[in-house]
Amino acid sequence: MTIKHFDNKPDWLAYRHSEKEDFYGASEAAKTCDLLPYAGCTSADLYMEKVGLNPIKDISDRVRVRYGTEAEEHLTALFALDYPNVFKVDTAPWDVLSDEKFPFIKATLDGYLEYLPDEPWTLTSPTGYVGTITKGMKGNYEGKTALLRKKDDLVAWEQAAPDYYLAQLCQQLYVRREEAKFVFINTLVELPSYRKVGGEWQESQFNYQQIVRHVYFLDDPVVRASIKFVIGNVVKHHKQVKARQMPDRAL
């Protein structure tokens, strides 16, 4: 793994755009796997951006994207506050980590974790895998915000991170696999709430918010299989871009 340091977002973005054919960030992993449930986010759409046939979409001014960006440091601070003697939490928000074998596979992490106590901590992952974190063990940290539509979405989040976010976590773990043995995803989920007024249900003026946290382990067979699937798709997509061969998926 190699690390390229940038001091600010504009410089980081400029580098990312200048290297677009050879820069597959972890947030793009789900696109190469066609896991995102949104229009314009398929592997074919990503191909069109990489080869310059479509402009790279700038969604930074969207309300929820801006909210998530501005909430990030506060979510990280809350996580550190909740685990003051458990994790050392460091951030390097504009560092680009590149894989040694596939340098086009990259990651920028929300945080770096190191476990501090002498007493091991055994945790169960959403996959059912039971892992143990020991003193000095390092991991990744990812912060998210998610605006949900219905209660079933909240129930699903409480069970596991969505596959499109898991793809991102898998690529981040892959790039840092020599150091990081686990990843925490720390998410502020938000759901419209309702109250009964005069016998009728009305949407409340305040949304319901909840912190949901999950841990995934590098040694988990499910995670290893997921990493193989994700990295395989990223490598395949990069080859298709270099060969100017459109992915065999619908636009």
C-alpha cells in the first residue's frame, strides 16, 4: 500500500479527476458491481464517466450530500466520545491509499482505529461471524448518514449495512489488508416520524434519528468472499475502460 497526502478537498478532487481512468475510489466499488439502487449509477454509467463520454457528476451541492459531508466530523467525534478508552481514532481526510498489486484501486478513509484496552473485545458481525479485537489491533472507520423512507428500512439497517455500503467497506479493507483487521460503520439513520392528531396520523415536524453501528472482520469468510467479488468487478471494469469495451449491462 502507498499513501498520497493532500491538504484539502480541492487538491484531492483535482487529483481524482486527472487520474479518473486509473482512480477507482471505494465509493465506486458498488457501481462496478451494479449494486446501487439509483438511476445513473450502473457500471455502464461509470464506464461513460471514466472514458470521458459523460461528465463526472458533481452532487456535492445536493442537500443530503452536503448534510452528510458536514455531519462527518461530528459523527466521528461522537464515536470517539462513546469509546474514549477503547479506540484511538485518527483522521486523514484527504489521504489516498493505493493498492500495491492494483494501483488503480484506491481508498480514502473517514478514520483509522487502534484498539487500546488490555482486555480483548469479542463482537458478533451482521454475518454471524464472531471476531475478537485485541490490544494494538488496527481497523478502519466509516461514517455515514442515511435518510430512510419507511420503518422496514430502519429494521434492515439494524440488521446489517446495505450491500452497496458493504462493497465500499470491502474495498477499503482490501487496500489496507496488511494493517486493518476490522471495520466499524457508524451511521446516523433518519426516518420521518408520525403522530396522531384528532384521530389522524400526521407527519411530525421532527424526524426520528438513531445511531446504528456494525463491525465487520477481515477474517470473516463472508467478508473475504465479498472482497473477492468486489475487487474482481473493479479489476474487470478497469480492464474494460482501458480496452474501451462497454460493460455488458444496461445503461
